Amino acid sequence: VPLFYLLAAVCFILALKGLASPATSRRGNLLGIAGMILAVGSTLMMPTTHHHIFLIGLIIAGGIVGTFIALKINMTAIPQLVAAFHSLVGMGAVLVAFCAFLSPASFHIGSPGDIATASLIEMSLGLIIGAITFSGSVIAFLKLQGIMTGIPIRFAGQGILNSSIGLVILVLFVLFLNHQTFPIFCTLAACSFLIGILLIIPIGGADMPVVISMLNSYSGWAAAGI
């Protein structure tokens, strides 16, 4: 299994390299597909993985939805499609964080109220970055799709408000490490969702491709953290 994971990682790196050029993008996509098949297959092979039929059913369902969207989308709408997919990665990290907190024994990280500190840090980072990725990506999608105005939305004291929420997130993060309570965890998630919105609304629609690149990085960090 570790060998397959390593091969999957190599495929993902080569896929990114291939996607850097139109001439090699087809090969890059195929390598990315191969890497994901290896990664998912390796996870299903692990002795700690159960309910295989249920998991495979969910994968097939998600694959059908993704295929339908990909077939219907126009090339000009790819930026907002990418933003929408990034939001799903962020929400995935948030949901895994909630699952890990509510059922730590299933993840072998301790018991309720007695979760390992390292796991709490990973869980919190995955939650915070994932929530910011989700709400920020939703705003980017709405701006690119024309559902929301592409004009930068700014108001008095915006910088102070953002800094204050950032400080609150830091305080909640420290409190969560010490107390491990569900209300603190939910408040941390809510503040992270809010700061994701506030970070993206002052950016104009023309700069959304740059924002999407940034959110792509966020989604990777969220997945790595969780």
C-alpha cells in the first residue's frame, strides 16, 4: 500500500507538469486519473478500511455527477467550474474534521475529550483552511458566473474586522486544543467560513483567476492538514 501511495504521488506530480502545457495536457490528465485510481485502490486495500460496497457506490455516484457536469460545461466556464470543485475539496476537509472530532476512535486518534494534541492541530488546520477554501471558492464562483457583482465590495473598517476575526480564530484554536468542546469547534468553523467570504468579496471579478490559483493552494493545504 505505501508503494502504491508513492506511485500515486509521482503520478500527481507528473500530471501537474503535463498540465503546464497544452501539448502535454492530455497526458497530464491521464496521469492524474492513473494516480487517483492508485490512491483510491490503495485505500480500499488497507485492512482498516471497511464497507467497501458503500464506498464504491459513493465513488460511482460522484463520478457520474462529475462526468455529467464535465460534458455539459462550456470551455469558457472552466474557471468557475474549477472554483466550484475547489469549494467541494474545502467542504470535504471540514466534514472529515467533524467526523474525526465526533468519532476519534474510528480514526485511532483517541477518545472524545481525550484526542491526541497532534491530531487536534491537524484537525483544526484542516477545518480552518477547508472552511476558508469553501466559502472563498463559492464567492469566486458567484462572481465569475455573474450571479454576484464582479465589482470589489469594500466597507469602512473592513481590514480591522478581518484582523479581529483572524485573532478570534487564533484564540479559538488555542482554546480548542485545551478544552476540546463541540461549541468551540463549531464556532471555529463558523468564523473560518466568515473570513473566507470577507477575504474574497473585496477582490474584483477580473482578478478571480488569481484568486482561484490561491484557493487551489488552500484546497491542497486543507487536504494535507486533514
